Amino acid sequence: MKKQKTEVRTVDKYEGYSEIGEMYSSKWRKVDLLIPSNFRMLCAILSVKPDEILGDFMRMVSYAASDQGTEKQRKAAKKFFLVCRFGQPAYPEKDINAMFKELKAVKTIYNTTENMDWDDKEL
């Protein structure tokens, strides 16, 4: 009997992003934004900064690796995004939901591999 050659492959968790380039990487941006007075008042009363709210929403709706929200919070952010019809009619809701599923899958993979030793990422 011939011995089968076994191949060890190291998994790079960022390998799938190599073709994306800088265009879609996370970036700090300065935004000039009119914040409605009622929103500012609400933030002041609740002792929360508007940029914290917007940042949390963006991380939740995009399933960012740094997102610490619960699944219930992510679903609410996704529902808000869809109810406001962002991205529509360019993309039907079905396609946007598929995008959310892909983002969730990437987060799941990241959460699974983030604390693994490099040697344990071999297939």
C-alpha cells in the first residue's frame, strides 16, 4: 500500500480580503454632520455621545469584529437599516439580507479563530 501524502495548510483569516484592497478597509473619517437638537438633548440627558451611538450602530449593522452587541441588538440594527430602505431600489431586500448573512458568517469565523494559536489554524 502506498502511503498517502498529507498536506498541511495554514489558514490566514484575512486571506479572503486580499483582493478587496484599501477601498473597503476600516478607516477613521472626519464627518461634518448636522445633529438634530432633539437628538443632542436626548444624548445629553442620557449622558451618551452621538458618535458612540452612531459608531455602535455601524459596528452592529456590519457585524464588525469589534462589535460587542447582542444578537437582539444586531437584529434591531439590521431591521432599522431595511425599514429605512437603505440601498434600495439598487438592491432588492433579498440581496441585502444575503449581504447581512455573509457579514455574519465572517464574524462567526473571526470569533471562532481569533483566540486560536497560529499552529491550531492548520487544516
